[in-house]
Amino acid sequence: MAETLSSVLKSILDQFNIGDAGLVQDVATAVADGRLNENSNTFIDDIGVVLADNSYIQTRFKGNVERKKQGLQPLPLTEVLALENGYITAMQAANLPSGFYDDPATDFQNFIARNVSVAEVNRRINQGYAAARSADPEVTRQLKELYGVTDGTLAAYFLDPARMETEIAKQVESAQLAAQGRQLAGIQLTQQQAEQLQQAGTTTAAAREGFGAIAQQQDLFQAQMAGEEAIGTAEQVAGTFGTSPEAQQRIATRRRRRQAAFEAGGGFAQTNQFSVGGLGTATT
């Protein structure tokens, strides 16, 4: 009979996603000794009151534990569950990334403890989207181009950068560098190139300087003397920012050759006004 009762109770609790084995056993005991009535319309809420000290209840609904500490009235379990469903619906509707404020046992319980309504969650989500829309459009484009980042991920980042740091902070930095390349030199970096610059510690200011130099030295990179071949954009970037010693050396060699031709009366303008390499140490 006890097993049958436990099975019935587990089936009921499973409908509310709280069918923990330890809770089921404590509920079965409380039903057997008359403290709980499984047929009551308030059965789930009664569990939260009668078994408030149950370890699962304390962990799963720790928002109520925190509310008590703050002198606030604990919420009925059905109200807590309804709020959690509301949070989930709001975040799914906004296409926020999985793992962003969607853990009922942690994130949602913090909301419960702080009296955060579903309407407030929606307001914050809208703020995140508004911030994403007002961000540098080229950086946004690069995030989508290089990483396939969605509007929802961008909104989540602007909603809580610290929370999203491990997920896209480095991607944002890489996209910012790629944006400088696109805007200043018309160069679309690959994901690998952008990440190489980011990992080398290249700042936005250094990227601005480096890509500005590339844009102003295009004559240097074109084949204009006998025996020369054009220096492609990949080498231009790697040599300018020092991520490839070979490319850096090739550019330096060409610069010296052009300078020598100019000094010998060959008619080439001086092109060494920009230093090569070392740009990753610049500060913003």
C-alpha cells in the first residue's frame, strides 16, 4: 500500500517537476499521518508549509528561504512555479541563449527572493535589446559574420555582460578589432585572424592605428617594381600587427627596397612613415 501511495504521489509531484525521491517519501509520510491531504486543492502549497524544513524544498525553493531572512512572506509553491514558467516563457520568446538566467534552482530563485515579476524580467530583456540595437552596427555585423551570434545573444550580453563574459566577451573583442579592419582598411578579417589579434592583446586603439596604416600604404603592397608580387591582405594584417614574423620581414624588406629606389631617383614616394609590428602594445 505504501508503495502504491508513493507512486500516486510521485505522479502528482512529477506534474510540477518536483518529484524528488526524498520529497516523495516525506510527503507520503505526511499523508499517512494526516498532516497532508493529497486530494486537497491546495495540496502543493500545503507541502511548502508542512514540509518547509525538507532539504529538497529548502534547496529547490530557496527563494522562499531568502524571503524569510528578509522578513518577507514566503510565496505559495504554485505561485513560485507559475513565476518560473513566466520567466521561461519571457526568455524563450526573446530568444535569449540557453543557460542565461534559466536555472529554476538558482537564477529564478534569486528573482523570487528579490520580488522580481515577469513584467520586470520582460522590461530588462527589452533594455538588453535596446542596448544591442544602439551598439556599433559594424561590431554587431562582425559578431554575426564571424560567430553567427544571434540578436538574443547580443541582448543577453548587453543585459548582463558579466554573466555572458565566458560566452561571448572574447568574441566581442575580436569583433571590435574586425570592425576596425572593415571600416578603416576595407578588410574583412576571418574568425581566425580576428582571434589572433585578440589573443595577441591588440587593443581597439592599436587596431585603429594598424588598419589606418594599412589603408595608407596600399601602394607599398602592390607590385610596382620588377620582381615584386602583391602582398595580400592576410600578409598585410599579419605583418603590420606582428602575428607573422615572415610577413613582417617581407613588408620591411619591400619598404627598404622602395626607399632605396626612391633615393636612387626611381620616383617612389617614401612609405616608411608607419612602423611595422609592436601595435599590440598600444593602449586605449
